[in-house]
Amino acid sequence: MTRDEERLLRRAIELAAQARAGGNPPFGSLLAAQDGTVLAEERNSTLTDRDITAHPELKLARWAARELDPATAAATTMYTSCQPCGMCAEAIARSGLGRVVYALSGAQLDGLKPPGSAFVAPPAEGPALYDEASLPVKGYYT
Ligand SMILES: [Zn+2]
């Protein structure tokens, strides 16, 4: 990692501290162009917005998909204070961002949380009703 990249990653950590100071979970992220220009910054706002999806990485992915053309998005790097969660990782993939650089890993984050604080997915059932469910999908992805 270059010194410029470390500077951008430190900015993401600073945004995480700002999120915490503002009453939210401590996570921050930014999106940078290839030359290091910061295009957008976000802080976690899940508590103040009362929105479980208000992770900074997801907000940046949505912004990039809305505001950047695909080539520009592919040339960006997201610098984020923590490895993106599954929700954000999928949004980042869908938004076409070029690269992600993170500080804390998900495992390191888990080590900083009290035991038993992980999210538990509910039981899921399926597949079912293939013939009916596939009708509106067939022919869409051609
Ligand atoms: Zn997330």
C-alpha cells in the first residue's frame, strides 16, 4: 500500500470516528478516483437515520451506481475503515466499483465485539413453485 493509499485509508478511519461521535456505529468510507481525488465520503448513520442499511459502503455504492458511468465507477477505489459486510459487498459488486481497500477485517471487528453479538440469519426455505415463479423471469435476461 502506498503512502497516498494509507492517507485515504486514514481518512476513512477518521470518518468512522466522526460517525461514532455523531451517535452512530463507528464506520466510515470514501470513494477515490485513480489519481486519489476523493469523489464522495460517507459515515455510518444507521442509528440517527433509523435505517439498518445506512452503512457508508452501501451509501457510496448507491451513489456511484446513480452518479458515475460504468467506466468511471470501475476506475474508483473504495477506502473503508472496516471490511464491507455481506450486504455492502454485494452492493459494491453490483455498482461496478473497481477495488476496495479496508483497514479492519471482519474477523478483527468481531474480535472487538462482545461474544454473541453476531447477526443470525433466520431459517430460509426454498426453492418452491418453480413453474410459477420462473414465468416473470423467463426471457428477461437475454
Ligand atoms: Zn455493510
